[in-house]
Amino acid sequence: MTDDGTTTAGAAGTLGYEQARDELIEVVRRLEAGGTTLEESLALWERGEELAKVCRHWLEGARARLDAALAGPADLQESGGGTTADNG
């Protein structure tokens, strides 16, 4: 952790979605509350950008997995795969 309460940028890649989201909420709260120096505000802003990227990455991955899961059964039915009726 840095002296302003944020974690280091290197940890962003290992954060889960919920962790990144919760930390992002805290960063936004601190920025909205004010009372920080310009340097602290810039550091918080940069951390917020990193956290938003982590969240976006997780959400894009989840969307891709959902799209694949929804498309999977339909693709099998259209190609005739996955049924035992065609084996006779």
C-alpha cells in the first residue's frame, strides 16, 4: 500500500472483479470528498483508471463466456452434433 491508502499498480492484474470494484468505489468516494492535495488526487485518479480497466477486463471476459455458452448449444443443434438420433 502507498501512503495515500491505495495499493500498488502491480497488484491490479491480480485483483478479482469485486476487489477492484470495491477499491474503485473507495477511490471515487475519496475524490468526491475532497481534502486531498493535487498530488494525492492525481494518484487516486490514476489508480481509479487502473481499477476501471481491471473491472472492464473482467466484465468483457464474462460477456464472452456468456456469449459462448449461449451460442454453444445452438451451434450444436444447427450442425447436427450432440444428438444420438443421427447415429442409427
